[in-house]
Amino acid sequence: MPTSRSEAWREDLRRAMSPKERTAIPRVKMPELDPAYRITCNEEVNQGISAEQAIVEATRCMDCPDPQCVQGCPVQIDIPGFIKNIQRADFKEAARVLRRTSALPAVCGRVCPQEKQCESRCIYNKMKKAPVAIGYLERFAADTDRLAPEKPLPALPPRKGKRVAVAGSGPAGLSFAGEMARLGYDVTVFEALHEIGGVLKYGIPEFRLPNEIVEAEIDNLRALGVEFLTDIIIGKTITIEQLVADGYVAVFVASGAGLPRFMGIPGENLIGVMSSNEYLTRVNLMGAGRPGAATPVALGRNVAVIGGGNTAMDSVRTALRMGAENAYIIYRRGLEEMPARAEEVHHASQEGVQFLTLHNPVEYRGDERGRVTSVVLQRMTLGEPDASGRRSPVAIEGDTVELPVDEVIVSVGVSPNPLIPHSVEGLGISRKGTIEVDGDMQSSISTIYAGGDIVRGGATVILAMGDGRHAAQALAKKLEE
């Protein structure tokens, strides 16, 4: 017999419900900080859901015999398995199920575009209803496990006696490291910067992904036996050939895409024009703008961010928190074509970001000191769809407008870090500078595997993680032959 009202409530929910009853439950809403307050600080905007909310949301899951949500997940998480454990209020088991395939569930639950992946395959979409909030439930399970008062150490598998190296500690590298460690291999992750986490630390602001969450996930990998070394640049400080000579049986390259792109328009060399990569790294990783920080950063009052992806949203929302009075997103297509997550666009709009869609920069102008003072924008219209399916932007001849700005952050994409590809003789490289790999993420050199941005040119966190896990499984299979 239940001993409390809460237990009775949970037992009622665990009873069999008809499909009609389940589909009548509305999707949970994520509590979030008030926009007026959150732009004054770096506190996480999304506040997480409660245990009761999680159990009710998990009850919506329809127990599909062929769960397409799993097929939509690049790391193949057992989504029905962890959700059903949440429904039963067995949160510890839910987290255990998650960690069988995902090295970073608390990260994925926050930053992965579930609406384009697992949730896009949910059967509720066919009913024209909101899909199960898989991302919210993943975050809940991971956070509940992280905050549990007693957390037993993971059982380590028998060691294989073989060492593998990882170049880069972003999502691809961490995913690879976690999978290889779980399979019994000794893993060393080499990071060029002074902190572990890669783009999770330098590229994503704390109001979207707190550093303490990333650190907790890294600590979980340490508990599995993964070793982390910082301030080591593979391809410069040490070569891949030296790693192999030192006894590493393989190297997984996950060095990312840290080379920013610019548009090649007049005025890009003016003071106050920088890449989103540099801007976010200075603020997120080096504490620029905070009291006592040694790293400087421009503190613009009228800030224009060029681009429409998640990094552009992170940049413009960071600019607001750094004191900008006017923060603009300048994007050459319309809102519907914007690649950023709908949630990020919504949050940016709530916070006061001004969207200048169907505008494209053609020139930056400056003063006699060489500082940017304005951007000239070409008005655009949408033509026929391009190869990506989005309608192509077309300039409206002779229609321009000049916008006063004192800081410009360019977020129009990045290119692969060229250091490792150009330091290994015989390594297959594409014309875009990415490392060429086969279906197992193996390069033209048998001891080198690669994944994430260094292969894709640009990828989401979850796609990079999928590459890391897939590469680890393929490498382990080869090593065991």
C-alpha cells in the first residue's frame, strides 16, 4: 500500500492508461527565468522540470513497438527505456540507461536540437500533437543522477591493455573517450587549451549550458579512467607519429572547426569587427568583461551579429548580457529559413534582440581611428529554393540601408582546424580541408580515425557525439579481430 499521497499519485500514473488518456495529457512546459532578469546575469535560462512534471510527461510515451525516436538519435539512445524508468519513478535506472550510449546526457538534454532529431520522429507528430519532451526528460534524468546524495562509482570493465589517444575534448572527443573507456581501453585526451570541454566550454554560454554541467560530465569520464591533458597541441607540441611511437594503437582526431569565416567585404579589418568564435571564446573561456579578467573584449552599445545559426544567437544574447543597448541579428533570409533552434530564436526575441531579416552586409564603415561606426545593409528578397531546400536570397538592386553600430560579430560559419590535417603526411583531406573518412570514421591512415567538425565541417553536438561513438565501436571491433 502507498504510504503517502505522492506515492499514491505515482501509482495511479503507473497504471495502464488508454492511448486516448495518454494523448490527452498536454506537453510539459519548461520553466524559465524572466527575460528582464536573465539579461543581467549568466544564470541558466531553462530551469528544468520537477519530478512530478517528468513523471507525467513520461506517461505520455505511447510504447511504440518500433520507436522511431531512437532512429532519429545519432547516438541511438534507448529513449523508450529511459522514459519508462522515469514513469516508474526509477530515476537512477533512467540515468543508467542513458549512460549506456551517451557520454554527455546532461549536455544533450540542454543543447541538442531534439525537435529536428528524436522528437521529430515521435508518433505524436502524426496526430498533430506536441511530441514527447524527450530532451527535457533526458536533462531531468541526468541532473537528478548528478545531484543524488549517493553516487556509486561505475563498474570498470576488464582492461584491454591497449592505449588510444584523442585530439580534442569537444563533444566528439568526449563521446569517443567515454565509449572506449567503457569497452576497456586506456584513453588519453589531449586538449590544446587550458580547460577541458572544447566548444562546450568556449562556444556555448553558461546561460544555455553551465560550466558545472560540463565539468560533471567530464568527472564521470574521469571515473571511467579517462585521462585528460591540457595545453598540448597535437600537430605542434607533439605529432601523431610520436603518439603512435609512444604506444598508442590509434588516434581519434576531434580537433573541431576553429577557423572562422568572414564574408570578404570592405571594412572587415576595422576595429570592433570580430568573429563569433573569438568573441565567445574571450567571454566564455577567458572571462572577458568580468572584474579582474586579463583578457579584453569590446563592449559595444550597438551590436550587430551577422548570421542566423545557434552561434549567432549565443553571440547576440551574450552581447546583451555584456551591456549592449541595441543588439541586432542580421540575416539574409527570413525567420522561417533561420537555422537556429526555434527555442533560441524565441529566447533572443524575449530578451529584446532585434531581427533584421532579409538584410545582408555589403560594407562596414569606420571613423578616422579605424573603428567601426556603421554597417551598410543590402535588402534582400527570397527566390527559388537552393540545394538545402531553403529559398535563396536575392539582392534588391539599389536598395540599401546604413545601420549605426560600434561592434560587429560575424557568425557565418567556421572551417576545420588545419593544423592536424596538414601535419600528417598521406592523410586524405577534402577540398574544404576536412579529414576524409570511410563509413567507420577511419581515415586513409589506418591508425587515425576522425569525427565531428573536422570531418563534417560543421556539426551539432549530438552529431559530433554520434561520430565519436560510432568511431569507438568500429575501432574496438578492429582491435579485437
